[in-house]
Amino acid sequence: MTAPEAITIEPLDGPAAARAEPAFRLVYAEVFAEEPYEETPESVAAAFRRFRSQVRKSTFRAALARTAGGEPVGIAYGHPLSAAADWWDRLVTPVPAELRREDGQRTFGLMEFAVRKRWRQLGVGRRLHEALLAGANEERVLLNALPAAEAAHAAYRSWGYRKVGEARPWEGAALHDVMVLQLC
């Protein structure tokens, strides 16, 4: 097994992440093929159509973890939510207006986060998360997580996230926990 010190974490902006798409896709496809996600090649293709749109945002940020030999082992990416973001509209039970308020700078939406199985429980996920949020100007981070993804939930809780509701993030999606981390 690879030691955590042998892993480098590279912060990336949108254009750099676009150039590294094959690495992001490799990690995403492998991790999200596992239970409880069980993504199909079609859903991976759809995720990367969204990725190509997201990397064009000037506020997009990503982090990519690689071994010393360049093998991709983990990804994290997202962008601040715009005032028109519909993330909060998908909650099963509405939340107070103040929690829902977005202005394009208040909330960083963590769109995807994944570490390949061989490199889990080595601190790679924490380092990815820290690199992605280093220098963040947002007040908080928002993410959706499947309740059955117990290891992911445990990591998020250990980093300070708290559940604020449940949502179906897209048409036909399973119920996800909506989690928030206050940054300041």
C-alpha cells in the first residue's frame, strides 16, 4: 500500500482540471461503480458532460491526488453556488430562507469527492478536502451524500459537516443527505 507521504495533491482551476479530465474520469468511474452508487457507463458519461460545463466556470476549483508515479488516486471539485442555484429547491422538507440564501459567494458546492479504494484511510481524503478549500472565501460548503455511503458520511462528520436536510438532487435520484460545513 502507498504511504500518504507519497501522494501529491494538486489544486487546479477549471482549465487545468479540463486538461486532467482523464484522471478525474478514471477515479470517478472506479469509485462510483462501487456500492452504494453503482453508476453505469451512461451515468459516468452524463457526469462528465456536467464536468465539462462546470470547469468553464471562472470560480471552479478542483484538487487531484496522484502517486509519485502520476497515478490518479482521488478527486474533489466544485464551485460557489449562484444566486439562482436550485440546490435548496430539491429538499424534501423546506429549510428557513436564511439557510437557503445564495449570492454566488456564500456557499461552495462540493460537486464530487472520491478516493480510490486502495488509497482510503491514509489521509488522502482529508488532504484533498483541505487543498480544495485552502484560501476559500465562502462561508460554508454544501454537499449531497447517499445515506448508505457510511464511510463518506463518517469522514464528512469528522471534518465538521452537519446534516441540514434530505433531497433528491435530480429527477429519479435516491434520497440524499444534504450536509453543510461552516467555514467562518
